[in-house]
Amino acid sequence: MPPMRPNATSSVPRRLLTGRRIATILVLMVLLLPALLYSLWWWQAARSVREGLETWVADQRTNGAVVEHGGLTVGGFPFTLRAELEKLHLATRGADWQGAGLVAEAAPWNPTRIALTFPGEQRLSIVQPGQPPVDILAPQGGSGDVTMRMSGTLERLALHFTGLTARVAGQPVPVAAFDVSATQPDQPPAERGTAGLTVTLSADGLTLPDGMPPTLGREVKRTELTLRVMGIPPRPEPASLSAWSRDGGTVELDRLALDWGPLGAVLSGTLALDAQLQPQAALTAEIRGAPAILDAVKPMMRPNEAAIAKTVLAMLARPTGPNGEPVVTAPVTVQDRALYVGPLRVAALPKLVW
């Protein structure tokens, strides 16, 4: 019997099957290769985050700060870069912050926008020589966000807390809400007239301790502060502050507003330091409810000073407020550790120890 020859038609399905396998492999490679590359890129980014945080901690410790934590983890794969610090403790020059934790999250494709979460209790303690201690407790934690530049410098920081209690010299001061934000330029300012740091603070719903002047009451509805540090911001230490001041460094107070009972005040102007590193200021104030202030500070004034102050305030008042309410526009100065409204010495100021 002659040998059987392979059926030519049977090899066609085999070639088709082999071609389909190759096509399937190619498709899988096309689909899986980007995922593999993305995974490798994510892990590299996560490693950079960890190394960046560890470098920052080392730098702060080198500069004399206390930086401690209960552990650092980086995760969030695949759609988030998340860094978590447990039991964070930061301390430097009289300021001590202890928190249950800190979580920073960013989208891998936009790592310059970072969302912050402060879970659990957060506590900030400030103790400065010659000043009453300040202790701020945020039992509900807080939140915030950070915007970084591609160069790695900070562009903007914003923090938000609710339900705080500030304890000043042992007296509790509940605060309904507190916000703080800071921005800085990409490059250090080369001229004196350029801001190196802009800071905005606001606090809503403050309840002051008992013993406040009855004319003002205990409830402070809102306080606001916006200022710009001109030049390269100094460190809060005498040598740095002295050099900054000698070089013409000032703080531009764009807005300081207070809404406290019948009192409404808005101040703006320039702050500086004298040769002894004590504050001095040249401000302009618009004050609503000036008689309430006079009644509040009258116990600290001599009888003749109170009478002169009442006369001067009456002369400065103008019916420019709502419903024709009198508003006092006057210069406010700080010099030689004393506060002046116009020519009147209103109060002595404590010595500021750096």
C-alpha cells in the first residue's frame, strides 16, 4: 500500500489557529504593556514619595526640630498616591504639635495637588518666654490641601479645622471654625518691596472666658487677618530677625478685621521691628462702636486720659456706618512698647521675647 500523504486542507486550520494565537498574544501585549508600564511608574512615584518624606524629616532634624512618628506607609495603588504618618510629633522653638495621624493623597497624574487629612485628635502647644501659654485642641481633626510647583517648592497651603478649643493662660476659648492659608512665590524675592510670604487667617465663633467687659460681651463673631512678609521671610530667632529688619524687612498688614459685639474694626498698614526687635506699627483704623472700646479700657486709664479720649473720639467720629452709625477713622501706632490711637496712649504692651 502506498504511503499516505498529509492532507493539505488539514494544515490550513492549524495555520489559522497559530495565527489566532499570535494575534491574541499581540493583543494581550498591547493591552497589558501600558498597565505594566503604569504599574512600574506608580511604584517609582511611590518610592519617590517615601524618599522625599524621609529626606524632609532628616532635614528638619538637622535644623534642630523634633520630628517623630509611629510609622510611615505609602499606598493607594492604582489610582492614588497615599502617604500616611501615624502619631506625628513636631516641635521647634516653643511650638509643639502632636496628632493622631496625617494622610496626604494625590492623583498619580497630578502629584502637585495634594489633599491633606488630619484624622483624630490634634494638639498644638505654644510656649514663648514672657507670654502666657497657648494650647489649641482639635478633637475632630481637620483637613487641607497643598499645591506644589514642578520645581518642588511650595506654592500654597490651606488648612481647615472645626470645633476647636484654645486654652490661653488656662482659660478655655471655644472656636467654631479656623482657617489658615499661606502662599509663596516661585523664587525668593530679590527686592525689598516684593512679598516672600502671604498669610491669611480667619476664626469664626469665638467664645471668650468670663470677665470680659460687659459692653463688648463674650462672643466674637469673626476675626480675619491677611498679611504679607516683605523680603525673604526670616526665621523666628534673633539673629535672623535682626538681619531681616536691618535689610528693610517689613510686614504689610493688608487687613485685620474684628467683629465683636458692638465693636467692628478694620486695620491696615505696616509693621516692623525696632533695634530691640520689639514691634512697631503705623496703621489706619476704621472703628465702629468706639464708645464701647472706651468703656472697656477706661479702668486702665487715668481719669483725665479717659475724658480726653472721649472728646477726641467724638471729634473723629463720622456718620458713615450703616444707618448713619458713627465710625472713627484714626491712625493707630505702636512704638516704645505702647499702643496709641491718634495721640492717645491706649495701653502698654508686654516685651516680646524671641
